[in-house]
Amino acid sequence: MTNSVAQAARVLEERGLLEREGFDHSASIIDYVSELAGRALPGDLIDFYRERIKSVGDFRVTPPVRSGRVGWRTRNCVIAWLLPVGAIPIFSDGCGSLFGVDLLSGTDHPAVYFFDHEDNYKNPRLRTR
């Protein structure tokens, strides 16, 4: 049995492990990331953005960055780093590596892989710990 993103977020929040963004930017983030990826996003990723998650424990969320003055930052922006390998980053480990959602599986419930900065995010792997 798998939990929905909303159920998992609720459990983590009840345990004091989840911090949320104060303002809901999810609609514009979903539209932008979908455009950037050139495809519809998996349902779980859409649900993740709608939960307004800022961090889970020590892991910070890596949403796209938008400024009212200059618009979306894509050049050298973390959100674009995993696109060459068909993934969208959702968390940083705080040491330069990323956790990213697989866009290539074509499922609404894709795997999340660990992308090590030491190999330039080229070799995704499942993280079991």
C-alpha cells in the first residue's frame, strides 16, 4: 500500500518534520516546470507542489525561483540541472547532491532517485537509507 503525497505530508507534519511555504505558488510552479520539462508532470509531482513543502527534516525543497523583476531563473538554476537525464529535482541533501523525480517512466507515481553531484548528476540511483 502506498500513501498519497497529501497523506505522507500530513504524517510528516504531525511529527514536526515538515515545513511549508507560507504562500501558495503551486499553480505557477506547476505551469513553469511543465513548460520547462516539455511534458505534463506526473500526478505525484503536481501533488507535491500543491502541498507547498519547504523542507522535510534536513532536506530543503528545490523549487524553481521566480522574481517579480526578472521572472523565472533557469540559467544555473537547480530546477534545470536534472533535465538532461529526464528528472526534476525536488530535494537537496545540503551537500550538493539532489533527489529527483523520474519524468521518463510515464507514470503518475514515479520513482525518486538520488543524483550525486560528484558525477555531475549523470547516474541516478535509488537511495535506500
